[in-house]
Amino acid sequence: MHRRFTTGSYGDNNVTDEWIWASAELYVTTKEKAYATIFEKYNAIYNATLPTWNNVGMLVY
């Protein structure tokens, strides 16, 4: 018997928060300047709010 699992959707059409989080994590891990540059670019336009699954950017701070 096969079971199908669904978890719902995140309702997220804006990936800015994912980019800022990923670039911060990658910079901390690798120390590569390219990731710091990406972080600075997205941080300049990101409006930090309480984190939710469709808004993870605040997890950087």
C-alpha cells in the first residue's frame, strides 16, 4: 500500500528572503566575497519581519 503525503504550500512568490538567508549562510561557511556581495545586495532591499515559512529572511539576523 502506498501512502501519499501532502504538506501544503508556502504561498511564496518572492525569493528575496531565501537569497538573503542562503547568501549569509554560504558566506559564513566559505568566506567567499561573492556571497557577501549577494547578501549586501538583497539586504539593502529586504524589509525584515517576523519569520514564517514564506518569509525566512529574518533568520539571518
